Amino acid sequence: MRNPVMTASGTFGFGKELADIVDINRLGAIVVKGTSLRPWKGNPPPRTCETPAGLLNAIGLQNDGVDDFIENKLPFLRQFETPVIVNIVGHSVEEYVEVARRLDDAEGVAGLEINISCPNVKEGCIAFGTTAEGTARVVSAVRKATKLTLITKLSPNVADITITARAAEDAGSDALSLINTLLGTAIDPWTRKFRLANITGGLSGPAIKPIALRMVYETVKSVRIPIVGMGGIVSGLDAIEFLLAGASAVAVGTGTFINPTATLEVIDGITEYMQKSGVSDVRELIGSVSE
């Protein structure tokens, strides 16, 4: 990675959607939308709801499947120098394994982000990511199926995120990304109905940043592998906080919906901070917060 800023899965599509306004070659890495073995329709609408300082989404990981990704989306991404990381999802361990196996042979894929933490699907994903046992089962099986770099995306909807973090590390994950969205809901008082057809959705955006930052800090002290911090990052200074807490890289998610060029502004903001602080290497910042 040329810098520590990547896109968060599900917020940057498959790259082509924003390529006209974002120079993908400037990104540290691009993490594409969740990809499953077979096409997923996702949840019924309405699937998004704006909240104070955040967004609730219940998209349900709609995608066209791994074969479509390899045939129709990956060729576009190969033209860039930026590493491509594919977020993989499944209803079962076997589905995760098969998606990983097919991507292992696909030219242009640098790594996989194992999504065991999406709260918006009724089978798989969060069902695996809320226990150490479930986390270990998926990560261990995927590890055997691929030689690609593995990043495990952790759920914040647990009592102690360090437990699943250590389980993922012990099972062979090369890195961790956290946090995924927090489970929430919203009600329209005038219609007296839930604003999401799914009733619940994942809360993201600046509202969750203090929680994400705390969980990153706690996890850094519990594992030895690198961490990608995310959750409410919309500026360079937001990203700096995550680096100081110990994250080796950061991901911009909902910020892209607010501002399509947010990733580039975060990169520029980190550079500006380093210049003002007399820091020559961004790695000097990692974990340097004073207790």
C-alpha cells in the first residue's frame, strides 16, 4: 500500500462507480462490495435510513456473485496499481471456502476480507462473527483454501471484541478490520412503522466513531497482527486518531456517501498533519497515543 487509506466494503461499489471522480491509483487499497458464491438479491426496500450523524442500512449484501465479479468487474480493476481486496460473504462455511478458492486463482486480487460481521443477513455472516468458535471455523477453513492475504472483519455487536479478534488471529488471519456496523433501528412516529423493511439495520457514520476507536485500541493490545480501523472516518484528523490508537491502516465508508472524494481528502489530511507535526513516516504515528 502506498498509503494507509482504503475504501470500506459496500461504500465504493466495485470501483467503476466512482472512478470518474476518484483517482483509484491514489488509494492505499480498494475493498470492493461483499461478494458471495451465487447472486444475492439483498433485503426488500426501504433499505437505508439517515440518522443523526449516521446512516442505517439493511442492503443485505446484494451482489451478482463471484463468477460475475471475476468476469465482469475484476478486468476493470486490473488497470490500476492499487491493491484489490475482495470482501467475501456466505451462508455457510462451505460457501466462504468456495468463494475464496475461486478468487485464489483470479489475476489481480491481492487479498480477501472475510465478512463474518454483517448484521443484515439472517443466515451466515454475523452468526459466525459473534462467537470465537464461529469465527475460528470460518477463518481456518478459508485459510486452507487460499494463499491470499486474509483480513477478518469483526463485528462490534459482541460483549468483548478482543475474544473474536484473538480467535481470528489464531485461526490464521493475517490482519483484522474493525468495526463493522452497529445493530440499530428507527421508527417513523407519524406512520408508526419501522423505517427499514428489515426492521433493523447497521449503523455507520460519525456517530459510531468513539465506539470504533475504543474497540480498535482494545484490540491492538490483544493481538499481534495489523488492524485496519474504520467507523466514522470523514477527515484526515479522524484517520490520525485511529492510527494513534494503533491501527496500521484505515478505511473510509459512509463518508464517501456524504462526500464522494472523502478518501482522497483523508489522504491529503494525513499528509498535512504529518507536515505540521514534523512526522516523516506515517508508521511513526501507529500506536503512539499517550496513556
